[in-house]
Amino acid sequence: MAIVTIAACKLVRLTDGRDWRAWAISVVVFSVTALAGREPITSASAPAC
């Protein structure tokens, strides 16, 4: 679990850099994922049933 956390932190620092808007989006997506227990999926990207 720790290895995944460290890798995720490095990836976020690499992709978001000093852009505060990118950090804000990352925090929101992380929070929604953590609270919901699954990744947020929009209706546009959901497969048709």
C-alpha cells in the first residue's frame, strides 16, 4: 500500500506541478473517489447498456 501511495504522490507532483487549478481538480477527484469507494464516471464515458 505504501509503494502505491508514494508512486501516486510522485505522479501528482509530476503532472500538476505548480498549477493550483490542477491541484484543486486532483483533490476533488481524490476526495470523490475516497468517499464513494469507486472512480467517478460521467454518463458520456459510460458504456451503453
